[in-house]
Amino acid sequence: MSLLLATWNVNSLRARLERVLEWIKYAEPDILCLQETKMSDSVFPADVFRDAGYKSIHHGDGGWNGVAILSRVGLDDPEEGMGEDVDEMGCRVVSASCSGIRVVSVYVPNGREVGSRFYYEKLDWMENLKSYIAQHYSPTSSLLVCGDFNVAPDDIDVWDTQVFEGATHVSKPERESLNGLLSWGLFDCFRLRYPQSGLYSWWDYRGGAFHKHQGMRIDLILATKPVLSRCSFSLMDRNARKGEKPSDHIPVMVWLEDVPMANADSES
DNA sequence: ATGGTTGCGAAGCAA
């Protein structure tokens, strides 16, 4: 039995609940990380997800963020935030152990404009995430850090680099911060299987950006080597961006086999 | 043409 994990910024779970339930029904993920639920814990529809077969942990205060993990393969040792001494800037991190894998669902701050207070807070936040991961986990453990990173790792993750000249999501410091996380021992599961450009996880609602293929790949599933070696397939589900009331992000998915793949050593 | 879209919440801000 392989495991299917997905991560999805739903841009308000209240507005998106029907789409999320529909997606769960046809995609049948074993583990689903959510970001931007925009709700407080008290109204999180844990009972609805329970009826669909999922345990859940939600971390939200009703503000603009809010993160969750759903799992039908166990959900143990939940933890909210990055420890008491770290300012989360809302509710942006939640973790749990699912079927032997530690899963961290993250929503990195947007940063707004390069040079703004929010931009520097974003960079600080990313450094805090790196410290949190490094202090709590090992590159040799089974760990997945997934969510909306609000950083396009490379130029091929952006539809037009000219348009984003001097903008957030592509600036050198943001990319270097993300690279710090990778060099600690995390791997971008999707990118390692698809080297081509034009594959995005987010499109602006405005101006028909989705249909013009004007997007960015900012939603990532990062895995330590032991998990990466089990990854047989990865996908970003463009169908989720179509139809009535879509989120501006789509789910990113990985399939994990029970045992390492035969060619795991060739991955890096 | 200094715009556009969505969500939240009831005007304007954040993404």
C-alpha cells in the first residue's frame, strides 16, 4: 500500500469546503495538509472530515492564516507552531506524525513588497522555520515539510521573470533562505521528477492568469532523503483550479511507496 | 484604461 500525501492552500476553508470535500472524494489522499483555512479552531469542521474518514489537527485563530493536517493513516503527537519562543506571526505551522512520517504543514508569510517590514519579517520567519526544523528533526529521519512557501525556488518556477523583477517570491534572499532549508537535508519532490518549466501551483485570480498559464510554483513538498527515496510519483492537480469557486492554489501530491525505490541512490 | 479577482465583512485591505 503506497501513501498519497497532498498539500493545498485553500484560501479560506469556509469558502472552499465543498471543493475540498469533492477533491478528497476523487483524489483519496491519505494525508492532506491545508493552508490559509482563515478560521478559528472552534469552527474547523473536524466532524465533517471525520465522517469522510480523516482525523485532523487544525491551528487557526480566525485570522488570515490557519493550517491543518488531515490523515486517514493515523495522526499522532500533534504540535502547533514552532515552539513557545518563536513568533509564528499568526497560525502558520502545524505538525503531526502520520504512518511513521513526521508531517509539517507550513504557510510562509507573503512578504508583500521587497524592502517592506513584512518582507524582512518573512525572511526572519523562514530562518525561524529552518532553526525549528534543524533543532527538532534530523535529515536522516522521515520528515515532510510541505505547504505554501510563497517563494518560487527558481526562474523556471515563474511564468515571466521580467514581470517579477524586483518582486517578492523570487528575490535572492528569499531563495537563499529556502535553499538553506534544502541544504539542511530536504528535497523538492516535484521538481526532482519534472525538470521542465511552465508547471505552476498558483495563478492570480485576476486577468485570466490561469488560462494564460501565468502562474508560479510556490507550493512545495520537501522531503528528507529517507522519504524522497520512497517517492514514486508527484503531481500538481490543475483540475482543482477549474470550475466553480476554485482556490488560487492547486494541490501538490506525492506518492510514497512502503520501501525505497530501486533507483533511489541516483536521486540527489 | 493607473485597471484587474477573490475573501472577509460590510469599507478597504491582503493576497
